[in-house]
Amino acid sequence: MGTPWASIIGGTTAVFSAVATGGAWLAARRANATADAVARIERDRWHADLTPQFRVTIERTEGDRATLSVHLAGPLPLHHLDEIRVKVVPSDDMDRTPRLAGPPTPEQVAAHVWGPYRFTHGANGADVDGRTVEPFALQVGTGHPFSVERTRPPHWQEGNDREARWRDQWLNKPMRLVLTCRRDGFEPWVVPYEVDVPGRPRVRNL
């Protein structure tokens, strides 16, 4: 019998065709993966470029009350934010030492505002602890005022000089905030901010 060249050639062609098809599929898959990676990098870059820029100040202080101004300064291409949530976060300088009244529970420590100012309860939808306010929207170039008040020492820190010690602890320390920002079509931005507090003289009881 003669060599079945037609069958051999046909089989060889099929093998090469399969290899070529597989190579094309791998190349297309790699191209898609590369395109996805490039698109992801571009989205991340655009997201970073649009990170909200705030100018937050404490002004118009009257006694223990003041006004916190939250101004969305940029960037201009951001145009607006659909939702901004502002939260007062604890300072690193936290004195949790009990003063005669016994140790606090973890829940009590977490609920207390450890810093110089908190939001005024009942104003701007502030919660009872003064840590958060109702979410709000802003356009770039606009701002929103909030009522804030000086914090008080926790009840477990007792003593005749507790108020003076508490105020001295936060003298010239910043009010620390975290602003969580959302706009449709984008992942949220989380922006920490330290607000300078107007200085006041150190208080000492005689």
C-alpha cells in the first residue's frame, strides 16, 4: 500500500490549525488582560487626581461654642460630591486613666469624643455623642457651616481640677476629622483632616 499522504497532510494541517487557533486565543486573552490592567491603572489615576480637597476651619468662637466651616476647594474637574460624611476621630493623645469613679467600659470609651471639639448635639443632625452629622452634598467652591462645642471630660475622670486638666490636655491640639466622600460612578474617597484650633490661655485652679 502507498503512503496515505493526503491523510497525513490533512492531519498535519489540522494540528497546525489547532495550534494557530490556540495561539490566537492566548494572544487575545493576554491582550484583554493587558487592556484591563491599563484601564484599571487609568481609573485609579483618575480617581487619585479627583481626590477631594477641603479647607476646614474653626471660626466665630463664642465661649465654648464655635462654627466649623467645611469648604470643598477642589479639584475643579471633580465638580461636586453627592455625599460627604464627617466624623470626629480620636486623638492619639488619649488619657483613659480612671479617676476615682472606676474603669470605663470599652463602649463608654468608644462613645466619648477624645479631642478639643465635637459637633453640637441637635444641630445639623449631630448624634448624641457629637461625633457625626447628617451627610450633605457640596459643589466645588462651596461650603457648609456646622455648630461645634468644646468637649467635656468623661465622667470617670473625677477630681476638683478635672475640667482644667481636660482643657489643658487639648490646648493647641487639632480637631481630627475623617471625611468620607461619594460621587456616582466613582469609588469613595476617605480624606483625613486636622483642623487647627484657635489658641486659648492655659487654665489652672489655685
